[in-house]
Amino acid sequence: MPNSYFQFKQFTIQQDKSAMKVCTDSCVFGAWSARHLNEAKKILDAGAGTGLLSLMLAQKSESQIDSIELDPDSAVQALENIMASPWSKRIRLLEGNVLNYPLRSEYDFIISNPPFFDSDLRSPMEKKNKAKHEETLKLDELIVFIRNHLKITGTFSILLPFHRNDYFKNLARTHGFFLLQQLIVRQTPAHHPFRSISLFGFQKPEISDSNELIIKNENGKYTREFVDLMSDYYD
């Protein structure tokens, strides 16, 4: 059973109310995205969950962050975590659906860990289905939302299962986005890739950069690259 909280160096994530718990790939996503903010002044976290990503980005920036969450229990939890953090004055928690919430801003950076399992094995827990599966936010809806709320000079990052990587790249391309950077994540050298983390923008790059991160080596120890990426957040 997952712990009711996860302790980071500078903040704590309580997670007993939220369907989505802290996991390694979401932590990698937050840490990698924090390195690509490009001094963003206004950030949107589309699908806040426990508030993890908002807090990770707040730790590494001076940005104003809007963090929106559909599930009422998760929204309560995210607010608790935000208010208990050192950055509560810079993060605004919004409860509602990103697709119809009356956002009045264009953002320099948007981050999203969407419910991305379209036809994978479903959970008997309805809250977990909504958090993990495309019931409340489909990828084709998400890309339109991002296009409508991202500044022309802005960028967005997204975490997806690796098998949906090519689908989303093509989807993003049809909506005017270019792939800027990508991180392919493996559990170990023997495992196939299981996550892709991508950075997109409206501006076409001279060349898009793709790298790979392996979380643990053949001996079951965290790799130097993983430890370096996460060093500001946990030991």
C-alpha cells in the first residue's frame, strides 16, 4: 500500500486523498521539465493531481503557477500540499475541467501529465480510471486546449506512455507544434522504453534533441544520470 505522504527535500506531498500517487516517472517528468522553463513567468499545470508538478516547478523558478484539477478530493489535497510549501503565494489552485475553465491568461509554459491510457487494463476504482484513462481529457482535446492557451513564444511538456509517443507527435504536428526535445525513459537497460517526455513549441528548431534516461542499472542501482536529475528533490 502506498505511503500516505512522500517527503522531498523542500516540500511534502500528502497523497491519501488522491487517486494518483507519487511515482518515479512523474518525478522524472517534473525534474526534466523544470530544466526547460526558459525563465517562464506564467505556468499552467493542466491536471494537478497532488500538486507535485506545480511544486517541483515552483522550486526551480520564480514563476506564477496556475494549477488546475478536476477531481474534488485531489484538488483539496493539492491545495493542502501547496499551502504547506514555501511557494504558496506563487501557486494558485483552481478546481475544474481544463477544457471549460474560464482561464484568462496565455501561458509561457504548460505542463501536463494527462490521463493517457486509451484502451489499457482498467481499474475497478472509478476515480483511478478517471485519473489514468482518457475519460475526462482526451489527447486531441488537450492539444487544442494547449494551442489556445500557450503564448506563441511558449513551450509545453507532456508525459506519455512510450507506445503513444508517435501518435501524439503527429497530433501535435497537425496543430502547428514542433518537437523541441525529448527524453525516452527505460526502467533498466534490459527493459523496453515505457515513458516519453516531450517538449513542444510553435517555433521550429534547427534540430530536435532526443536523449534516453535509464533509471536503474543492471545491478538494480540508480544510474548516475537519474541521481543527477533528481538531486535537487530527493536523495
